[in-house]
Amino acid sequence: MDLALFTRRTEHEWAIAPHGAMRVPAVIYASEDLIREMDHKVYVQLCNVATLPGIVKAAYAMPDAHWGYGFPIGGVAAFDAEAGGVVSAGGVGFDISCGVRCLHTGLTVDEVMAVQRTLADALYRDIPAGLGSTGALRLGPAEMNAMLSGGARWAVQRGWGSAADLERTEENGQMHGARPVCVSEQAKKRQRDEMGTLGSGNHYLEVQKVARVFDAAAAALLGLRENDVLVSIHCGSRGLGHQIGTEFLREMVLAAPQFDIRLPDRELACAPIDSDLGRNYLGAMRAAINCALANRQILTQITRETFARVLPRASLPLVYDVSHNTCKVEQHPIDGRPRQLYVHRKGATRAFGPGHPDIPVALRELGQPVLIGGSMGTGSYILVGAAAGAERSYSSACHGAGRAMSRHQASRSWQGRQVIDELAARGILIRSPSARGVAEEAPGAYKDVSAVVDAADAAGLARKVVRLEPMICIKG
């Protein structure tokens, strides 16, 4: 992007003054190199977000920002219902509550490397992955509605994990306010056989080692040391979330004129928070959040059972579970007084700072864990929320490396077999049902995750705790 489009406030904060129909400024947190590399569409989309009714303070983009649907991926914006604020299906996205959960195996690198191939094959056999993958569960109408209301808590009650898992999951594993009645029968049908599955695209299960510790005290509170082995699971609400996004986007586009909403881009389709359509979307979206939480909870238990067969000493307690692609009601100080806002995070992670009441008591003094997934063959990171983030981004941080090229471009640049062989030569085992999918997710298709994380840290959004490196990756 052209740096002349911005006013540089600090080394890592770039502002766009309101112009045209913009109601508020737009702000990107990034290094100069990351800004230069961003597609101009990030600028256009962020300015468009700043035109929406009831937006408060600014429209934000994280260091991993890239072009998305409506909102840029890495986009954050908050709306006040009392000021005519809207909820946008495009501002949440199709893979509602796509997120990451991290488990601690209690094992060392040497223990896992001794059975690396056996473990990779076992995980690939047990974890359903790929486009259209189905799991062992088949939910009837009553259980479907119970899952959409109960989330990970529903899964735990049915034997998929323990109550301790809920304490380390956002919303304690259950998003309240879900309304399964607002989820279409088609969406439920698509999800009927997909619980406990990774899906495709950038979703994965990865066995990782702690390669570097940046903050020893914070790492100790999380129970992490160098050469510990962790498991990260990245997936979301599968077909159900996509169907909800598709249906409500269409409905919001058609309804915009009756609400006197002028959309700069139909992908920003939205509805007033206090309208029937807005409330129905929020009810369906919260149900999809519960679906994603339940999905990751089921995958957690499957992973534990696989490890128990291959490495019986493994324990796999949950470190934390975070969601991306959500709209959540939160209280934030605006002009010296607290206001209830509807915070959209599209490809962004909630990152509450130390002392926030929504952080588990055991981690409250530390700040909320922020799990940043890299791409195959690169590092991932665990950070914690910073106090300054509350003022700078509604306590939000980046969620991954961010794509540097489209999937189509990546598939033209790499062959899946080539990527698998190159990573195997580095000691990283890839298992996937799709060679094309591996090519689309090649490490070179993404930005430098270290540069993204360094920018988030330097901007005061979150602070680095540890860097993780892959040993085994199960790709969808």
C-alpha cells in the first residue's frame, strides 16, 4: 500500500482520516514493511467499514490484515445499539467462531520424536479432515438444538472432555443468547454429520514444540517450558456457520433499503442491532459459536484418546481456547464512561489485558492467552493480552500470519507433494487427504508470522510469551 494514504501516529500505528462517507477514522497496526506489503483492498475495505451506522471510535485492522469478504481479515469494529449501531454478517464471516485451542501433552520433544511417524499416522486415521469430512456423531433434531445451545458444555456433559476444559475456554465453553430456532434446517442438515471434524482450507491439528520462551514468568503461569510438546487445533463451525453467513448476508442485503442503510459494498450487509433481523442473526451466530466450541471440544477428546494409545504418559490438559470471527457484547470505556458495544472481530482474537473479569482466575493477573497460528512449516505463537490494548483496539490482536497470496496463486506456485517432501526433510510430517489443499496452504503463501507477532507486541496489543514450531501437521 501507498504510505502517503496514512498519517503515521507511532512506529506501528497508521491512521486514515475520515473522508467521504466515513463516520470515524480507520487505524491499522503494523510495521512499515507489513503496511507496504498489504493489498490496497485492505485500505478500501477498512474505509468502507468506517461508514457503517453506529460505529464507535474507529475501524481497526490488525498486523495480519488482508483482503476479505466485506471486512478485511484482521478487521475489528464496535457498534453501539443505542446510537443506531448495526450487526454485520460480513463483519463476522462465514466460518463463525473459527478458532484455536491449545493442549499441553506433558511430553518432551524426544518422547514424541521417538514415535513421530506412528503418532502422525494415528492422528490422521482418527481425526476426520478434508472437504466434506464427517465424524462418528450423527445428531438428531433434539441433540442438534441442545448442542447449539450448550456448546462445549454440551459436549463435556456427554463425555467429550472434562469440566476443567470449560474453565480455559472463552465464555466458559457456552455462548449465552444462542437461538437454535433462528438456525435454518438447511444449516442444521449440513452440520448433522460434521461434529468432531477439522474441515478443509487452513484448518489443522498440529503437534508443536516450545522452541523459544520470551517471558519466563508468563510461560510458567501457563505451565510452559522450552522443549515441551503442545497440540493446537484450528477449526470452526463447519457447514453450519457457512450456511448461516450465506443466508443472513442475502437477507441483510435485501433488507438494507427498509432500514435506510446505504452500503458502500454489498458484502458489508448489515441490520440494526435492535431490529428483528439483527436479533435473529445474533441468535443464529451465537448458536454457531456454540457449534464451533463443541466441535473443538469433541476433537480434543479424540486427540486425547489417540495420544493415550500411542503415548500413554500424555495428559493433554487445555491451555486455552480462543475464537475468531465473532460479534460479542462487551463493555468498553468510551470518553470516560463505560458503554455496551457489539464488537466484531473478523479474523482477530480477543486479547483482554491483566485483571479483566472474563479471564479465568488462575490467569487473570497474566492477561488472556492469545493463540496465533502460523502456516505449515513456520512457527506459531502464544501471547497474552496487554493492558494498552483496551484503548487501542477494543482488546483485540491478530489471529495468524495472514495470507500473502490467494489459494489459486499458491496452487500455481507449489505442488502439494513438493511441499510435503520439503517439510519432511526438515523433520515435519504432514498428513492430508488433499495434495491441492497442501499446496494452497504452503508456508510461502503466508506472511512472515514472526513479523506479524512482533508488530502486535510492539503496538501494545498483546505481548509475546513463547514461540512454537511444528512437528506433525494434520491438514484438512
